[in-house]
Amino acid sequence: MTDDFAGLPYRPCVGVMLVNGAGRVFVGKRIDNKEGDAWQMPQGGIDDGEELHPAALRELEEETGVPPHLVTIIAESREEHFYDLPDFLMGKLWGGKYRGQRQKWLLLRFGGEDTDINLDADDHAEFEAWKWVEPEQLPDLIVPFKKRVYRQVVEEFRGLI
């Protein structure tokens, strides 16, 4: 990271590990990654004045179409997880205001059917495809700069999945 960005803050964000009854985790394939397969769990910024749980439920519904009544919040990460953007993205995402993200993660149990997932539920779709995967696969599917965070989240929630 160049010195130009070292003083920037981290963007407040929430991440959602959505698990089904079989203990598999939802991942979506990002629309905006043209370099290859980039799969990730739902996540997004926390708006000013917004609380963590409502932000998580909002992001989940925007990205997957899954309404709040079809999920149960199981756990919240003990600590925030941080990552820095790679140099080639620094200054380009989020209006150049942030160096990366600070994330609290929630583990949610999905109580619906696969047909309840609708990637086109929001006008600004982020995913073009989705699937259920084993938790241990998550770090292999995410972009390199988020792998450490995904390993930490899987480890923390492993016993509750």
C-alpha cells in the first residue's frame, strides 16, 4: 500500500454467513469481477446510524432476495475483521475514501427453500449465480485479499454451523 492511502479509514461493513439445514454456506458469483471466478458471501456497507443486525438483514435481502423472516441470527463475530484493498484497487472503490473494510460477521440460518433466493431482487444486482458450498471451501473461492478474513470467519463459526 502506498503512503497516499495509509491514512485512510476502513469502511464499516457487515458480512453474512448464510447456512442451510445441511450446513452448507451460500456464495454468490460477483458480476463485476471480469478476471475470473470471484465467489463471496453477502456483505456490504453499514449506513450512517444503522445498527449491525438491520444492516445485515438489509444487505442479505438486497443481494439474495431472502427476506428477514426466512432467517435466524445464530451468532455475531467476537471481533471486527479487517482487510486492505490491493494496490490496483486502492483509490478506485468507494470513491477512494477507504483503504479497505472493517467487518463484523453474522452467522444466519436459512429457513426457506432454494426458490426463495432471487439474485434480481434489487435493482443493483451484485451476483450473477449462486450455490451452496462446504464451509471449508470458502477461502478457496474468495479473491486473494479476503482469504485471511474468510479463514477466520469459518474458524470462529465452525462449531455453530
